[in-house]
Amino acid sequence: MKLTKSIFTSLALAAVCLPAVTSCSGDERDLPFDYIAVQVDKDGSWSFYGPDGEVLLKDEFKNNPSNVVDGYFFVQEGKKELYTLYKFDKKKPEAIAEGFKQLGYMGDGLIPSVRENERISVLDNKGKVKFTLQPVNGKEVTVCESRYNEGLLRIGVDDGDDKTKYGYINTDGKVVISPKFSRGSNFKDGLAIVCLSDETRGEKAEYAIIDKNGETVKKFRTGTRPVDYEFKDGYLIMRDSNDRFL
């Protein structure tokens, strides 16, 4: 059984040294950071910077920790430099779980996680495993988003020939939208953008907006494609077959 597990990582998250082979991933731009990790001195240890400009836990960490989201963060530690999950505290953060190959961010009280040679698991706010992602219709879950959004987590299953199909699970680990899309966004305002066909079909690829039941709200005409898979102020930037922006 192939156990290549991964939490989708954005460029900003990859800078925190998450390995690319096994991942929980996502786009950090919309994450609600409580505190951000900073180096006060060049080549020094790491601290945290608060919204009021206060530097906290000065030079507490040798390695670059993640930013704090919903009161939790993670950092590589020890000889093997595996990830430890911390509950943030201005004076003394509490290490609540350790030994992870990858960790995602807190969202809806849950955190995606990856341990060596194990299936992706989802932790609760005490660092305990709430559930493990089992195969869907006989296909291994190989990737997941770095954080729950609006009660759903995007997952990807191995569809053979190095292809991945994406769907969504709820906070109990139940599949609510089957993995059938060649690409998909996080949910925002109850909607997600998906590719209904193989994206390698180029201009013939088909895209749509779906709701939390997996129902198609709007299907875009063939030849148009989303630029960024994300609504901004209620608008979605698209491109047509002539590379014009819509």
C-alpha cells in the first residue's frame, strides 16, 4: 500500500520547511493570524510579533515556527526535526503533541496532521487524534488541505497515473462531497470552485461553482477558466480561450 501523505502547502507555508512529499496544504493569505513569527536579530532565534507591536517569547525557538492561528502553532524540533504542536501562551507555550512529519493549522477546532508511514489524521484541540482518513471507495487519501474552512476539509485521493481527484469531508471525517474533481478550492461563503474534467484538456476543461451539497450552482462555458480559484469581494477573475480576462 502506497502511503505518500501530504498536507497541501502554499509558498509561504513551504518557507517554514514543510516537506513537499507528504502534505496538508493551502493558501495562507486568508488565514486569521493571531501572531506572526519573526527574527528580531539577523540570523538569530525566533520570536513572535503581536498586533499591538509587542515582541513575545523573544528568541524562544531555534527553528522558524509557523504563525499562530486560533491559538496554535507548530515548529520543527529535536535531532530528527519533526514538528511539535504548541498551544500559544504569551509566557510559556504548551507542547501538546510531537513527532509529526507535517502539521496544518487550527480551524473549526481541528488540525490535519501527518506522521511517518501513517495515514493522514485529524487532531482535536488537545492534540489527540479525532479520526484518521480512511480510503474512499478503495482509494487512499494522499493529500488534504492545511485547514478546515466553513466546516469542510478538501481531500485528494490517488486516482492512478499520478492523478488526484478532490472532494470534501466534514468535521466528523465523513465524506460529504465525493472525490471526483481534478481541482477544487476551499469553500467561501458556502461556495467552492471546481474543475469538472481533466485540467490537462486545456481549453476543453470544464469549471463550475458548487455548494456544500456538491450541487452545481453555475457551470462556466467551455473555454473559460478561473485565474486564481478564489472570489475577491464577490468577483471571480476568469480567462477565455483568447486569454482575455473576464
